[in-house]
Amino acid sequence: MLQIDVLTLFPELISTPLSQSIMGRAADKGIIEVRAHQLRDWATDKHRRTDDYLCGGGQGMLMKCEPLFAAIEELRRENTRVILMTPQGRVFAQPVAEELAAPCVQGEDAHYIFVCGHYEGVDQRVIDTLVDMELSIGDYILTNGAIAAVVVIDAVARLLPGALGDARSSEEESFANGLLEAPAYTKPNVFRGMPVPEVFLSGNHKAIAEWKLEHALQRTRTNRPDLYEAWAAAHPEHFAPKKKKKKPTPLTHYKNRKPAEE
């Protein structure tokens, strides 16, 4: 089971989206448990302050050490990893989601504490002492880290055994094999004069798989050339000239041959 504690000033930003759809069903099945905590509950002053002015001056406010240390030390266990959502972190991508899901995929339990930054971030002493991983979901700034934490938790939860209705679903999605997902179609077979590609109606699973790979490559090359180049470097055999199969010698060839003279 994957257990997650989230420390944030806005617990409702965590609990509402993560109680819906696939995430909600995964929680009902006991696959994942997400608990959103109000960080102010660990503040000790009468105003329950969690932030203060920056030492040395500067714009904005910084999240204080005391509430974060108290909260993490109370929630942390032996196998816990503390993850800070921050623009300065490692960029989150599918391999990172797989890394975080790996213990549960291997049949073990896992526990993560997500710290959601706000204002100008958190005191560096929290990072130096308590944080195991810093994550960013991209090169842009959000109002707070709770939104980013939802993105990461959702991506990880999809990879947990039993979370999706079909175990193959997560294997066939974009990034699962390093490429963007190929175009997909559903019924009707023709809509406003636009037909579904004939290969999908052929029943030829090998031809369908080849079509999907080629169109996934085209889409990736157009939209994500970085991924395309990485995939191409890892799969040079795909671009090698295909050897032509020799045609079998027709039987008439043997029938017309003269017997060897003795």
C-alpha cells in the first residue's frame, strides 16, 4: 500500500481532486491512502504563523522551520521519504513516477511526506536536514506547491497494481515506452466523412502495432523532438535498412532441371 501525508496550507486542494475518479476508487480498494494536513496545526504562536520575513531582506515571505520540523518529525517513519515540491527541484517525468511507485509494484509498502512550498519557498535548513527529494513539475511558477503535489501523486497512483481497470493501460500511455501515444479512434467508423484508418478495422494486430509505432514516432518527432532523439539513439535497429527476404525457389525450377550426368 502507498501511504502519503501532505503538508500544506490548503488541504482542500489535495483532498478534493484526489478523492475523485481513479484516485477515489484506488483509495476505496485500499491501494493508496492520502492524508492532507493543515501545516498551521503545528504552529506554536497564537497567530499560527507558518511564514516570516527573509533574513538579509528581500521580497516575500519564507516558510518557517518550526512548524515543518514538528510536522515531519511527528509523521515520519523508518521507511519515509520526504518530498519537497519546489521550482528548484528535479523535473518530474514518467521515470520519476515509476521510481516512486516501484516499492508498491514490487509488493512492498511505501510512505511519502509531500511538503508543499508556498510564498518564497521554505527555509533551507528544512531542505538540508529533512528533505530526501526536491521535485518540480516544470519551468513555471504556481501559486503553491499543493497543485504540483496533486499532479505527482496522481501520476504515481496510476502505476500502482490494481489502480487501473486494465493493467495494460499504463503500459500503452504516452511516455511508457519513451514516446508519445499514437493517435486513437473510437466508433463510429466514419464521422462527418472522416474515416477511422483502415488498419484498425483489419483485425491484423501486428499491422495495427506497426501503425501505432510509426505514428507515435511521427507525433513525438513533431511535438517532443527531445524524446524522439533519445528513443532513436536507444533503438538504432528500428532505422536500419530492412533485409529483403529471399523468395523461395519455385518448384518448377527443380522440375525442369536436367539430371546430372554420371
